[in-house]
Amino acid sequence: MGVGSFDLEVILKLRRNGILPGKFSVAEIGAQQLGDGVLRDPGLLQAYADAFGVPYRDFGRALPQTRSSEIELLREDAPFTKDFWEWLGCTYMAADVDTAPHTIRLDLNFDDVPDEHKGKYQLVTNFGTTEHVANQNQAMKIMHDLTAVGGVMVHNVPTQGYSNHGMFNYNPKFFWLLSRSCRYRFLDMRVTWDVVSTPISSDIADEVAKYDPVNAEQIRQQRAVDAGLIVVLQKIEDIPFVPPIDTSSAEIVADETARARYWTVFGGAKPQDKPVEKLEDKPRSFERLLRWRSRT
């Protein structure tokens, strides 16, 4: 989906409220590009220039807007976000399985974060990438391992519609349980949606028609509204990644193996490989964060 104006508004709020420092390090999951909504919004670009103390600049011309929507398709020749982040003085890295420009090659299904990148980034973004990854556990572990203590992870992923777009749509519950397992601080959640409905992908109807032509015809008559879920999480402890688990049954809680795997959830022993660093151990004050959260 690329980086849209709403994504940048969420990040700008984090900067203005002191969650992100003046100059920070950015890791993108999937090399991103700027959407036309950003390119045609000089007010947003000026707001970033003011917030970061840099001269104003634009990043190319946008195509004319063809519909009124918060969700806009990304064109192939859209500018990469590397120039945007470096304009602001941020350190930039993108991880992607594709050999896109400005990336390190990282297979989100299998690869681990290289040691030199672990815990180095104050902002880690997932703008329409992980729904294309089969191994959700590894994809979320990579984001966890890239993020510094006190850093934030911003997800913008599909939650409704987008038939045949990726392999997954996300429920808020996924991120609530992920936050519980990894002891993240929940900072923000929004839902964006298209103002028009779209037909269900014809590929789905064509496949169903092989087995049930009547059902296939019913599918062809249906329409859905595409919706995206934006979630902002803050990493407050330097602990190993713990996968989300959607159960609290007594049988699981009593199982010694499960207690060790999901120690943050079921009260097992903490891993003893290294001291646990907490956000509160940092010299920087986060009272400002608490005041901001009480206002939102």
C-alpha cells in the first residue's frame, strides 16, 4: 500500500508529542514508496519541515485524484521513501525479500535480524507488507528485534475487504494479544476505509465456479469495502519475542512447556540469558507520553 498521508500524520503526532526524538532511525519492513496523497499535500510536507527544522521540499508531482477515498492505490513509479526520511535527517534502512533499491535482503519467512541491526531503530514501519508473509511469527519477531527499547512499531495493514490482495487480513485482537505477549505499550489504533465498495476478486469466483456455479454467481454479485487497520505499539522492555496466543485455558496455563514459551502471559520464569532492560531504566522521561495518552 505504500506510505500515505494518514500514515505520516500518525508519525508526525508521535514526533510532536516527544515519543520520537528529533532525529531518529527508521527501519521499513518492505521498501516503501510515497503515495500520491502525500505528494499532493504541501501542508503535510511543510508540517514535517517545521517539526524537523529542515527546508521545505517536494518529492515529485502526483497524478490527479480520481476518487474521494482515504485508501489510494500506489503507482509503480512512486518515489521511494528513503529520500523523505533522509531529508528529515533520519537514518534509514529497509528490509525486503525483493531486490528493491535501498534495501537489505531479508526473507521475512525465515531470516533473523543481523546482529548489527538488532535494537537499533526508534521507528519500525509495516505499511502493507506482512499480510504478504506466510510466517507471521517470524515477521513480527523481525519487527520486535529491530526496534529499540522506547522505539515504536507502526502497522498499517488490511482488516476488511482487499479480496485476494494478500494472504491475511488482521483483527485488532491479533495486536492486543501481541502486545500482551511482548509487553508492548499500546499508543494508537485507527481504522480507515474506502468510500466506495468494490467487487469480490473475479479470481475467487472463477475458482468457486469449478465446484459450485450457483455460489460463484452469488459471489460475483457481492461488493465489499476495503478497510485498513493502523496500530502503534511501543517496545518498553528488551525481552525476547514472545508470540501471541489466543487462549487462557487452565490446561495450557498448567503446562510447563507452554509456561516457558509464553512466560510473559502465563507467569513462567524469565529467560536468564541477559538482564532485562526496561523503558523506565532509560534516563529520558516519558511523563509527556502519559499526558498525551490521557488526551487521546
